[in-house]
Amino acid sequence: MKRIIPAIMICILLLTGCGDAAGNEVENDAPAKQDMKKDLKSDINLDLRPNEAGKIMILMYHNIGPEEGEWVRTPDNFLKDLQTLYEKGYRPISLKDYASGNITTEQGFTPVVITFDDGNLNNFEYLENGHIKEDCAVGLLLRFHEAHPDFPLEATFFLNGEHPFRQDSLISKKLEFLVDHGMDVGNHTKDHNSFKNASLEEIQEQIGSQARFLQNALNRDDYEVDTLALPFGERPKEEGLKKYLAAGSFDGAPYENIAVMNVGWNPAYSPYDGRFDHTSIPRIRGSEMKVDHVGIYNYIEYFEEHPEERFISDGVAEIITVPKEKADLISAPGDKEVYPYEIH
């Protein structure tokens, strides 16, 4: 009985917030967190009309090449895209941060996500002298970021097959470079086959085997390949198989994707919007050819004409600031606080 009483007392102390198992005083930190968030709110400039219920463009590119095509952007045109985004107040964030709701974009600016599919050589090429080719996608992103340090070096490269970027002896070096410089490696499946008529086994093998291949090539424990771009944007016809795009297992190894990308034709919901679905995220074509009026420049113009639809960051990751009339759209993740305000 003598041993039971002290244990009971410790439990009571823990439950009442008076102490811990070592007898030290434990303080309720809820008021401190509230004070911290109050201070953070005071730093938000409401004159900038923050709207974290707004939509976000996720841009889809494929190739960089000497001649413009439906799926090819010339180096000059890709730089024009980046310059236009920069001047219009867009700032890149990682797909992982978008999907997880970790948006830290400077207040007054709009996050944008840049993605490349297929992992062709023109996306990332090393020259014989060991330098990165200036006019490949990675070289252009590096060049623009160097000229504009406030335009973050963020992009996701979705890679399919066992020859990503087409320089086999440099696969690990390239993947390491991307991750070390803040960019991301995504899964584009093993064979780039449509999932429309795929079986459960085929779906899991295509995703799981490619995730394992990329993870092994990257060879690091502090990074997970957990985003997926669907080949051709196509999903299984059978409804019950669609969940395996987000999670499943292959050869005894599980996989889980925090973002599953479509081809799509429209901006994506804010990750704080209750309608956001991480298993079905649309993208916008980074092109000016055959975009049917829903390409990058069409939506840049759309947001100019409809600023109330555009995501404007409050610059504070812990707070979700929205115009009062949009507060009902928000489903706040974790310990984030919704901060509705009146527009005057």
C-alpha cells in the first residue's frame, strides 16, 4: 500500500497540471500559446488583403528545348514565365509544403508550385566539365534564383523509370543535388502506363517499385519520396482501386503519398479549404500552345481580374487569415488558428 499511494499522488499531480513525475512544476502552456498567436496576429498587415482561402496555381511543365511545342518550353519562354510570376507577386513553395499546409510565403505574396514531369535530360543535365547546363530546367531555376534571391528555389521533378534525367551514372548525384538545394523528387511510376484499366497489383507495383527505386538512388533517411504524378492524369475506372494511388504496398514495402497530382485545367484549392483533397490535385499547363484558354497566362490574367479568388499569404504559418465571408470554407489543420477579418 505504501508503494501505491505515491503513484496515485503522482497521477493526480499530472492530471491537475501541478507537477510531473519528478515532482517539478508543470505549467499550462495554453495561455502562452494564445499570447504568442496574439503577437503573431499583430504582425499581419490586413491592408494587404490576406486571403488564405484563395486558390493556388500548380504549374505542370515537361520539357525545355530549342523550339516551342505543346509540351516544350524554350529557355527564354521559361525564364519569361518565371519573370512574369515574380513581377505579379507569386513566390514558389514546395509541393510538400503546399500539401501539408505549411505555407510560409511572405505576406502579401501568392504561393505557386512548379512541377516537371518525366525527368528528361533537358530537365537536368551535367556537362562533361561537371557543370550544370545553363539551359536545362534546373540550370534556369538556379540562374533565376541567383538573380532574384527572394524567389525561392522550389520545384518538384516527377520521375518515371530507371533512367531519370538520362545520365545513369549521375542519378544519385542529381537526386542528392535537388534535395540538398530545396527541390523535390516525385514519383511518376515505373513504366508511365495509364491506370485507367490497371489491376490492384499493377497499381501497387507501378507506384511502390518506383518509390523504392528513387528512395534507394537517393540513399538518405531524412527524405521521403511521397508525392505522385499520375501518368496522363488517368485514374482507375474501378472506384475501389483509387485509394491505392495514395497508399498501398509492393513486395512487402508500404508506400504513402501526401499529394497525388492530376493533369487538370484549373487552380487548386487552398490546403486549408475543406474541399481540398490531397489525393486529387489539379495542375495548370505551363504553356501557351493548345491550352484551351486555361494555361498559365490565362490564370494569371484571371487572378488579376478576380483578386478575391487568389491566395494571398499572411506570412504567418501558425495563423490562417481570411476575409470573414470566407471563414466557413476553412478546415484548420493541427493547432493553426483561423483569423477572419472584415474588409473595409
